[in-house]
Amino acid sequence: MKKQLLRTLTASILLMSTSVLAQEAPSRTECIAPAKPGGGFDLTCKLIQVSLLETGAIEKPMRVTYMPGGVGAVAYNAIVAQRPGEPGTVVAFSGGSLLNLSQGKFGRYGVDDVRWLASVGTDYGMIAVRADSPWKTLKDLMMAMEKDPNSVVIGAGASIGSQDWMKSALLAQKANVDPHKMRYVAFEGGGEPVTALMGNHVQVVSGDLSEMVPYLGGDKIRVLAVFSDKRLPASLPMSLPLKSRATTWCGQLFAAFTSDRKSAMPITSGGWTPSRNSSKPTNLKSSAICAACLSST
């Protein structure tokens, strides 16, 4: 999965115009992950870091820093208000963050206060439990939810209404449970719910497949299902591909932005800007699919 996301980002870089490549890279580069280490935000920054190095866009490794809070709100406000005009600083963003931003949950700053740089990649959604969980299959989990919704605590790295919540909601609906009555715990990023799962503070994680990559070779976590219309390659032999009436799959959109409106950071993929004048990104089919998934509520 990391390789797949890396290929996506590398392809975006190679599609840049020669005029952009010719511009001098900033002397100091930094990627801010709006969460604690681990999860999609962290992976996004690492992918940007590796890809810019491998393509020769930068000569020194990009610094990765962590600024959790509000699923991106703290980082967004800090970069706009306190660090404007930094051409070498980018911030990782997700579909869940974009949802909160569009709903005005980030405060007085809007989508036009930063420059949107790239769609770094997309990911498949997944449902996972501890390896010692009594639920061996997705059917077992859904039967438990239907019998007693309060017995199943689901953790995810996003707020209610996000893609992670939607994945849980789709399962709840199939189990004849009101999605708004399921026990859902929102964390700051994708790494935290996995930690909570390992500590048995939640029984299920609704997240993205890339967040499970470090655990796939171990014996502590079991992936019950992947939100894909087809079974993925052999890395997930025990998972079940899912189909939904609302969408083919509902995963995560990873993007990046900078506070410098004239930044020459070479990670653009078509100039996508989530402006107030457009209902959805025009050149990102994957994010449009997730938008359709969210609107199905």
C-alpha cells in the first residue's frame, strides 16, 4: 500500500511542468502532520519527503513535525496566522479535515487562505479488530452490533460525518442499527485508534488500510474487511472485500497545502483548489467518490 501511494505521488511530481522544476527549491523544508506520529497524516508527510528526495526536487530530507488538534484545525490556523509566506512548509490534510473546514469548524479562516498543492494519494477503508477478538469475521461483528449496539465500541481518527465515521455507519445500517446511536470514539489521527485498540480501550477500528501496514505481518490485529469491490493482493488474505450501494469504496484523501500563496514547492497535481465556487474537486475522481459517500447520509 505504501508503494501504491508512493507511485501516485511520484507520478504527480513527474507531471509537473519544466518551468516549475526549474525553480529553486526552498532552503528549509518542513511538512506538518496535524496529529501524533502514526496514521495517514504522518504517512502523507513521509511520502512527500521520500518522493521529493528521490526525484531530486530537494537535496536534504524534509523535516516532519507534529501538530495535533481539531483534526487539522490547530495546524491550519497556526500556519495561516503565525507562519504566512513560508514557501518550504506544507501541511498534510485529509478528507475529514476538509469536511470540518467546509463546515466552518476551523474558525475564521477558510479554504482560500492557503494554497492547495496536491492530492498525494488515496487509500482503501478497512475494519479491524484485535487478533484475540471473539469476532473472527465481519459477519460476527455485525451480528454483535445488531444484538447489542452498546457492546461494540468503534474508534476512528476523525469526527462524526467523516469518511471513517461513514464506514462505521454503513456497517451499522447493514446491522439494522441507527448509525447515530452506535458507540463511536473520535481520535485526532489514524495512529491513535490503533493504539487504543491495542490497549483494549476500543473493540473495533474504522480506518484506512495504510494505517494497518505496520501490523499486517504480526499477530496482534486482524483486518476483517476492506472497502473495495475486489479482494486486494495477497497482503490481506483474511480480509473480506465490501461493496456498498452508496459508493464503490470509501477511503481517505491525502492532500497538502502551504500558507505561501506563491509557493514553488513542486508537488502540484493539476492545481486542485477546494474553492467555495466548486462543489467538488474537478480532477480527483477518488475524492469525488468519497464526497458521494459522505452525501449518502
